[in-house]
Amino acid sequence: MTMTVRQRWVLAVTSVAALMTVLDALVVTTALPAIQRELHASIAVAYYLIDETGVYQAHSIHVLGTKDSSIERITVFLNRDLFPLFGLPLTQ
């Protein structure tokens, strides 16, 4: 059975999308430990908001400091310029 041109394009686009998903997960799993080390925190979350064109734009980074299995403090950074410093994209 041979594949049509359309089927090849679908396979190529799907493969690229899967690769992009894996790369995105790799960036996130690489960046979070760096954020934790830099800020001496337990966990950090990057927030993106969707704009009017449907693109996710960097919004804020929330860092949670924990102690004895409870949240001790939450630090919120609203500066978009911090995203690249932690290896995070400004848009998704």
C-alpha cells in the first residue's frame, strides 16, 4: 500500500507536532529546577495568557516556597523579561 501525498503531509505535520510537544516538555523540565535553585524555592509555575490573536503570551512566574509540607510563601514575578532567563519562551 502506497501513501498519497496528502497522507505523507499529515504524517509529517503530526510528527513535527509530536516533536514540538516533546521539546516543550524538555524545556519545562529543564527550567523548573533552575528556577528552584535560583530562588531557593520548592516549585515554580509559568503562567501564559491567551491574547486576541489566539497566541499564548508570557504573563507571570509564580514561585512557591514550602516548609514542612505546607506553602510558606508565594512570590509572583510579573516581568516578562524573566522568562528567557529561565529558558522559557515568551509565546506558545
